[in-house]
Amino acid sequence: MEIVENRNFGIMVARKYILILITLLFSLFKSYSQSFSYKENHKSSNAILIKNIGDENEDISEIWEKLFFTDNKSLLDFINKRYSSVEHDYIRAWRFMIDFTWGVGIPLTHEEWYHHHLLFLNSSGSGFCDDKSQVLAKIWQAMDYDARLWDFQTHVVPEVKIDDKYLLFDPTFHSFYCDENGEILGMEELVNNGNIYIVKNIFHKEKIKTFWYKRMGKSKKTAKNYKNNQRKIIDISKTDFHINNKVYLPAKSSIIFPFYPRFRLTKTNFNKNKKTSVYSALCIHIPEKFIGEIDIPLIFIGAKSNAAKIIFNHNIYDLNSKNNKLVLDKFTNPKPIRIREMEDELELFFLVNPLIFNIKDIETENPEIKISAIKLKNKNESFTLTVQDFDRGFVHLTKQMIKFGLRNISTPKR
């Protein structure tokens, strides 16, 4: 009898602790709290943490200028310094586009605002041939060159005018074409002699010989495209909207990037929609009780909170414990986010180009702002799959493809 009673008592105790454990796990599942975890680790860092430890909103514009391109001068200074060994600045711009843009899949949108060159480079870096060609043309214009775009239905390429002659540089296929003397050619010469100059290996000292260049830039299909009678010159997009570079960080708030918030975005181009889990974000974590505006010059993609009401682009979003996640399916150029109510912490997510990210020593004289190099856990680590991965060997590419598959499997469908 005593043995049975002891056994029953043990079962009751076990049930008690199992119920406590289930309750704890359920509470963790329902509330995300701070949805990322990290540790300070400069040697193996994969992200930057910027924290306002003070009790007032702080201007971090000076720090922002060290992390992103805020005007044409900062962009051109970076390009000319980075590629100083390249003789001509217009070729430096083409090299920059190859190294700091990625992806050949469906872009976020087909709207013109997406082609604002500073916004595209800071907040995306990924798109179709027309997106990259538009941005390269705008960089050339910032260098005071004339530029134009050619559309021949299956592909879009830009040209830059040098000494009264237009030269073609393709930022998507990583290619440009030369004659037997190494002289760079334009669209008109390629239309007449594309089979000769595209398919044959005629190299220039500034060319880069990559897998993507050989597979796409030097293909017979590409040569055939240049014979397309439907080719036409198209307009360079007008993106005259102002991007605010005066950035404030609310009291006790923090910024972390590049970061993966673990939700799927919808990429859209005309009638094509596709879900993706391959992108990078910047996260702003704001403690409870903040009321005001957040104005970040990046593309807003979503938010998390158990109790907050925000207004963005004239739409009101009510986040609560039953519906604590906002994932936008249509995007727009940067606009202020108004936080109307907030009873729980809030996280705001913005798209960021992972290729411009560079962990470096960033200093500030503001004692209220702390900057740290940190190590994010794998589930929140930024990840992109780029055409450059093909040039880094089979082992590297296999690892990237496995990581890509795991990220898709582990990302919630909604």
C-alpha cells in the first residue's frame, strides 16, 4: 500500500513539473520578447549592435553616414577609393555594381522608386537586369557622364558616353565586349558583330573572368539577344523623392544588423509573385511606452509586438498577442512610421543590403551611444545566395546550397 501511495505521489509531482514546463514553453512560444539573442564577440562577429543607453532620443546620423551611402559624394568617394587601381571611374562604377549587388531573381517591386540608386544599394542590392542597369546609369550620371538604357525584351543593359561614343557595360552578366584591339564596344557594334565579339574570348585588362561571365556574358544566347529587332532605348527612372538621413534612436532602444527576422517576404514583378527567406534586415528594438515617429531611410518590411499600434503609409496596423507579426506584402519608398500606442516592446524591420556591411571600428563621442560587434546565433544570421558563390569552389557552393535549404525549411510559412 505504501509503495502504491509513494508511486502516486511521485506521479502527481511529475505532472506538476510537466505542467509548469509546458506553461513556460507555451509562454515563450506566444511572446517573442526580444526575438534575437547574441553575444559580444569581435573576432567572429557577424553583426553590429548600436544601443542608446540614455533616457532621451539620440541623433545617430554621424554613425549612419559611416555605415551607409547618404549622398552621391560618399558613394563616389567609396567607389574611387575601393577601385583606385582601375584606370577609369566609369569602369570602377561597373566593378562596384558587380561586387555590391547580388541576386538575379524577382525583385521586391517593379515600381520606379526602387531604382533610387542610394536606396537600392543601401537597402536591397538585388533585382533583375533592368534594376541593376538603372542604378549603374544613375551612378554614371552622378559622375557627370551621359548614360542611356537599352531594352531588347529579354535583357536590359546600360551604356555610358565617353568621348562622343557610347560604351556598353553589363552589371548583370558581369561583362563588356571588345574588338581585336581591346577597344570597348557599344550596342551598335554588337548588333552588327555580336557573334564575333560576344562569343569569342577577346579580353580587356579590366575584365573579370568569372563563372557568371562565361555562362551568361559570353553565351550564344546573349549574342543572339543583341540581334533582336525589338530593341529600344528606355528612360532612366525618375526618383526625385527625398531620403531622410537624419536618424534618431529612441531612448533605451537598439539597432542590430544585418539580421534575419525569420519571416518570408513576397517579391513581386508584374504578374509574378514569389516568397523568399533569403534577405537581410536591420532591426530596431524599442522598449515599451514609446510614442512618436521612427524615420529610417531604408525599405520597411515588417514589425513584431504583443501590444502596439503603428501607422505606415496611411495604413493602421494593430499588433497584439494573437497577431503579433506584421509582414508587408507591398513595399514603398521610405516613409516615417508613427507609433500611436505601445504597451509592449516593439521590433521594426527594414531591408538592408548585406554586401555593403563591413564590421569595422566605428567610434562616437556621444556617451549615451554604445557600439558593439556581436555574434548572432545561426537562426538570425544574415544569409544571401549570390552568383559570386559559383566562383568560390564546389565545396563552398554546396555549403551555401545546404544552408539555403535549411533556411527555407526552418522559416515559418506565414
